[in-house]
Amino acid sequence: MVKKNKSERSQDFKADMQTIKKEDVKKLQETFSQFFGKSSDEMRKHSSRLKNKIYLFGFAAIIFFVVVFYLTKRVNFVGM
């Protein structure tokens, strides 16, 4: 086995962007189907659950910050 220098290796390399893109799409679809499910009904159910959880936690976070902000403005600490 003969080692090639860096310029020789870069001249030999020809990226097949179409093949790389197809592999990336395939991997993305596999990951997506593992997370949301394979059938469209399953995907709808899981995605709506995820959306509802995001809305619920976002609403809870906003309420928490509003309460903390209100309490810090209204409560007077003695000696501070």
C-alpha cells in the first residue's frame, strides 16, 4: 500500500452529492419514523401530543415568570 500525499487524495475524491443527499434523506426518514411512528395516523397522534405538551409547558413557564416578576415587584424585603 502506497501512501498518497494530500493533493493526490483530493484529486481522486469526487463527491457524488446525489447519493449523499439520498442517504441523508433515508436516515432522516428512519429517525422520523422511529420518533413519530410509521403510519400517518400514528404520526398525527404523536405530533399532536407533542404540540400540546409544548403549549402546556410554554404556558406554565409564562405563568411562573409572571408570578415571580409580580412577587419581586410587590414584596418589600426588610433591610434590603
